[in-house]
Amino acid sequence: MKEQEILEMQRLIDEGVRRAQSRLWQRAGAAHQSLVVCRGGKILEMVPDVEQGVSDASAGDPLARRSLR
């Protein structure tokens, strides 16, 4: 395999991963669910969208937003 083919294959793989992440993020937002991910060795809970009825006091805390559902 030539280096150009390898680079093109890697680009396609990276694009597919980004698309899959985007779809997962959209599905979680539509279902009002959070995502749990590992970044930099830390476990994080991510909330895709901020709900309308959430108070400002809990706006930065995904766990507080989740408990309000």
C-alpha cells in the first residue's frame, strides 16, 4: 500500500468516527440522556443540551441537571 492510500484510509476512518460521535450526541440530546466518557483518564458525564426548565444554580453541573429530569 502506498503512503497516499494509507493517509486517505486514515482520513476516511477519522471522518466516520466523527460522524458516529455526532449521531450519538444527537440521539442522547433527543432522548434527554447524558453520555459518560473517559477523557484524560477522568470519567465525565456530558449532557448534550440544556433543558428549558433548569435553574441557573445547576446550569454548570450535569449531575444536577440530570436529577431535575
